[in-house]
Amino acid sequence: MQPSDKDYLQVLSEMESWGSYEISAQPRDLSKLDGIRLLLKDLGDPQKKFKVIHIAGTNGKGLTATIISSLLCVQGFASGCYTSPHLTDIRERIALKGKSVAKSTFTKSASLVLKTARGYQGTPYLSYFDVLTAIAFQIFMTEKMEWVVLETGLGGLADSTNVTTKELCVLTKVGLDHQEVLGNSLQEIALEKIGITLPGIPVVVAEQVTELKPWLTEHLRKSNVPCYFVDEIFDTYFPENKLSLEFSSKPRLACIQTSLCAMQVLFNGNSSEKQKWLASAQKVRMRGRLDLRQNVFWGKHGKHFKTMLFDGGHNFDALTALVEFITTNKLVPCTLILGMAADKLDPALRNPLRRLCEKAGNLIFTPLPSPRSATPEALENFITECVNFEHSPEIKHSSSAEEAMEKVLLADEKPVVVAGSFYLVGEIMKILENGSAA
């Protein structure tokens, strides 16, 4: 008997009872993976049934994971991919051969995992991400995936995903984010992230800030981890495959290059294979990551928005990339809907946020659908404190994402940019897809 939509909703409801860092910003003890290890053991160790590529980093993890998983399919393998966060549906996090897992498949595996987890009665502790990771592994096993690409949720060394053997590790660009958990310097953060590496298992490293590369080289050498730096090997591996910025952002190109190098390290592809990988990589897109759309329809009002850009990036590098993307694609002046988590309002973000707001003719500050949200007043004060805009956008506050969209209707036909949080991007996507907020 197939699980019903009611069963699926019941599973989602039960999962919400598990503590979620994404909602609370209160992390579990990052020194312990006892809970998920026991859970997986009692499930029969599903994580041992497939080959793993493990990805850590600050920016670009999700897109890199998605591209590599797509290229594994091109190579003829059944490939699964585990990423976070999701925007409108939790099943986005678990992809099978490039498509979100079916409700019935998710419900079956989630029911089994939750039943096992309930039996522990809180000891050992399991986080929401522990449980969801175990569900993903169970799905990948039951659906007979041959390769699985895992994106870390937070950090690396003590992340819930770091409980598998692996064929390859990937480190995307390291930047400042989650300092309250991972450390206050790039080296401290990088040390946590390269905790996914294992002696003798190669790691492909995306281009990093200059001062970090020598430290990474030495640390990985001492750990006996074979290391491939993308900026050193890409032109050698792909001499005839020049990538152009004309149709891609710099962050996207970095993800493509890193993914292609990962495939070459694993499979040593010939010229024909590398051409196929390149063509396929350039087609991969992820919702909510520099996600530019044309003629977006809002059924509730029968309104088409000529141009909309969605981006959930919320750290220095991501916001800087967003400003550059808006400029390159001539989306100025725009109507900017901006919402952020209160714990993200670090002084280091004032400058990229100021530059972002200066791209706006109309600026709408809005709260997130999350208890972590900064208020519109706090967000405006944070950005404008000790800062004068080069020009004065028209500033409005809204009480919700839907009210922010209503205010957009009153603006002229400027491009609309939704930024600052994946929560906000997901909520506005739901509003556009469903007609109004769920």
C-alpha cells in the first residue's frame, strides 16, 4: 500500500519536533556524532551501500554538488545528491538522478527512520539534520544509487554527513560565515571544513583567498591527503574548454570548474568525455542561487513581473557576488526585497549590503518566516548606521513576504530582486506558485 499525502504530512509534522539549527540557530554539541552513528547502525548502515563524494566549503557547495551529481549521471551512473537548505519542499534536498525524491519514497524511508529514532527517547541526542541525513541515506540505499554527492550542512568535521567512507572530497571557497560555531578566522573555519578529508583520499580545492592556500597545502600534506588545486590544474586538464563570463557569474564558473576537475580526478576522462561534461555542467541550474527569471506570473493578481532575481546568499562573498551579478546583468535600478536573520547582521556585511541597497530604486525591508528573523527596523538601522547612500532609494517596511510583494505591485516596472535569506526566497516562491502564502 502506497503512503498517502496524509502520511507524508504526518511525517513532516513529526520531523518538525526535532531541534533544527536552521530555525533556532542553537547548534548541537559539534564534538559528537554518536547519535547519527547509532541510528545508521540500527538501520543497517545504509551509508555503506554507495560511493560518496563529500563537499564542504562556505559558498558554492550546493551548486557544485548538483553539477557533480549531474555529471555522474552523464557518465552512466545512478547518482543521488543531498543538499541544503530547501526552498519550498523538503524533498528538494534529496535528489535521485537529478529529480527530487517522490513523496511516497520519502514517506516510507522517513517513517522507518523516525520509528527507530523515537526508540532512543532522547539518548543519544539526535538533531533535525541528523534525522534528515539518515533519511537521505536510507532513500539512496533503497533506490539503489551507485554514487552519492553529499553537501555538508554546517562545517565538516562534526557534520552529520561526515560518517561515511568516501572516494573524493571537495572544498569550495572558504569565507566567513557561522563564526559563532566554526571560528572567527579563515584558518579556524577551514580547519573545521577540511575535517571531511581522510588520509589517502584526494581532495579537490576550489580557488581560495591568497593567504589561505599555503596553510591548506601544508595542513593537507601533513595529513597525507592528496590535494588538487583547481586554479593550478584546470587549464591543464581542460586546455580546449575555455569558460566565458558572458553567460555566467564568477561564482557559477568556479563551481563548474571545480566540478569538472573533480570528475577528471576520479575518471581521467578522454577528450570526448570532457566535452560532454562541460556541455552538461553549463546547463545545470539551482533555484534561489543567482536565479534570474523572466516573465514571472503571480496568479493571485494576474500580474507578470518582467524580470525577477532570487538569491538567498547571506555572507560577505555571496552578497558581493550578488551585487556584481546585478551590475553585470543591468538590473539597476531594481526593486529590492531584503530580509535577513538577526544572527547574520555582522558588521563585516555592512559594506556589501550598502552596495546592494544602492542598486535599488525601491527598497522593501521585510521579516523572514522564521523566529531568527531581524525586524525590518533592525535591518534598516544596521545597514544605514554610520553610512550614507550615494542616492536615496524609497524605503518601505512590510510585515510579511506577501505584503512585500503587494508593495512591489505599486512600484514601476523595475527588475525585482529578492535577497538576504533562503527562507525569504522560498517564501516568495511559494507565494508566486500558490497564489498566496501557505
